[in-house]
Amino acid sequence: MPEETLRVIYESRQRKPRQKIRIPRGWTNLKYCLGQKVKQGQIVGIIYHPPGTKRALECGERWTYFVLADDQADEIDSYSQLEIKPINEALV
């Protein structure tokens, strides 16, 4: 994919050369990021369902987050962006 059709959504500050995560310009922004701790656990994976795909037609264009409940868990649960609860929201 040509560089001008991508946008950077994350850039590492510790590695050289800096590592970047890029997504196509038409995709919606992520609300949460890899490694972020949320009420349900820690985000360990993310997938996007772009418009026009079978999955997007079934459940809508969206990001799905994969969350590990705790370090001892064997299962990873999936949540839509609307289902994720930030830790600061859990304190309210």
C-alpha cells in the first residue's frame, strides 16, 4: 500500500529506528491501544472490520479488542470498542 494512503497511529519512543503502526486513511481511529489495561484486563490484540467486508455487514464497521483477563488466564475474550470499559471509568 502506498505510504500516502497510510497514517501513523502509534510511534515508539524507545527503539531506534522507531517502530510505527500505520492504518489506511479511511479507517476509524482506535480508542484503545495494545498493552493498555482496561476494566476487563489487558488488551493483547486488535482487529478492524472495514466497510464492505462480511464481518462489517454482520456487526458493523468497528474495531474488536482481544483482552486477557489476567496473567494466569488461558482464554482471551473479544470486545467491541463500545464494550471496553476504561479503568478510570470503573472508578466513577
